[in-house]
Amino acid sequence: MPDKAADIYDKYQYNYFDPWSQKIQMALKQTTKDYNTESMFEERAVVTAAIKEEIESYLEDEGCEVSR
């Protein structure tokens, strides 16, 4: 990870929060669109795991190390 810090800095500099925030929001939207209101409550653990997996995949694509 430390060797990728320079690459991440070169890509985003001090404006890293906005792109990552947008990616996380997109992950939430992409994941939750598959569930209706009832299943969101009844299958909370499944939905939460799906959201977590989607966000981790976005962060891994950016070179971030994600502990599983």
C-alpha cells in the first residue's frame, strides 16, 4: 500500500474525498436497487453484506488494501 500512496496522490492530490464519496454513493445505489423496502428490513444482513462487498470492490480498484 505505501508504494501506491504516491499514485493515489498523483491521481487525486488533495481532492480525493469527492471521487471516493461518489464511488461509495454509486455502490450504495447499485446495490440497493435490487431490494424493495420490505426486503431491506427483512434481509438486513444480506443487504449490508452486499453493500460492503460493492464498496470494497470500488476501493480495491483504486489500489486500497481492504481487510476482509
